[in-house]
Amino acid sequence: MKHDLGITVTIAVDFKKNRLRIHKYTLGHLGNPDYLQLLVNPKGMQIAIYGDEQKTRDGHRVNLKKLTSDNSYELYSKSLIIQLR
């Protein structure tokens, strides 16, 4: 997805540290949600993130107050990264 200014909205997969990094700009583009849900399509080899204001069974709480201007939200999951490989 691209913003009108040509800035690409991304998430980074760090296989070495078993984490997904969702950049602060991406969170802002999602409306700075309180919770994130990861959606994975293994056949299409795609990952999507869904932002929500309410807690869901599979949602991850995002504490925006702990993020500084250059930080990102990091989600660590060795089993998820293994499956993504």
C-alpha cells in the first residue's frame, strides 16, 4: 500500500531475531490502533495487519506511549517466523 506522498507502508520480517517490525508510520496509517491482528495467507505468501480499537482473541496490544519518533512496534514469535520461512 502506498500513501499519496509515495511513501511505502511496510512491515519488516527479521528472521535472525524472530520478530516482525511494524513501523510507526504504518501504525499511523492504520489510525494508531490499540490492537493489531496479523492475517497470514500461506498459499499466497502474504501477511496483512489489521488495526482495531477493541481487544480480540488474536489481537496484540500496542502501547503507543512507549514508541518514540524512530521506534516501531516489534512482535517476537519464533514459531511464526519458522512458519513464514
